[in-house]
Amino acid sequence: MALRQLLVDAPWLIRESHSIRSAVMVLEECRIPVLVCSRDLHPGTWKDLVQNMAVLPSPPHVIVSCQQADEDLWIEVLSAGAYDVLAKPFNPSELKRTLFEAAQQWHERYDHAPLTMAAAV
């Protein structure tokens, strides 16, 4: 099930981007606490996205999604500065819990940002 469908009842505004470039453009315009991206972006990778966001004054927490989330990927993601890894297909309760926790931590760090979510899939 698509991310937007799983979050239809969530209290967040969801913005979608279909490339790293468009995601960065959205992030330059809006303070977004959480960004969910696929492990396999084309062109580029989730690492490119994390690097591009590092220059933002309040970069979002990045959650990398993939079909096979394993410990090696999780370590790589955390070491690169991203927030977490979620396996696809998404478990709705795990997805919502992870997004809420990431948004709450971001909000505490960067203070009173609007709760908007972004997805680059």
C-alpha cells in the first residue's frame, strides 16, 4: 500500500517529490521534519539526498525504505546521518510510530516547525 494511503488519517500534510532535485527544492521552501525516501532513487541514492540536505538550517530526519531492511543497511543509514530504516511493505502502526517519533524529535530540536511530511519515492 502506498505511503499516502497508509497516512490518510494522519494529522500531517504530505508533500511528494519524485526526484532528489525536487525534494531539495521543497525542503528549501518548507521546514519539513521527516522525509521518507526509497533506498533506490534514480538518479542518485538516498545518500545523495542526505548530503544535499546537510546544508539546510533545519534538515529533516530521513527514513530510508526498502524491500529488505537488514542490520547492515540500518548501520549504514545511521552512520550517514539518516534517522531510520523501514521495510516495505510498510507496517501501518510501525510507520506511524516511526514518523511521529522522528517528527517529535525534529520539532524539539528545531522548535515549532509546521508538521509537514515529504516523501521522495
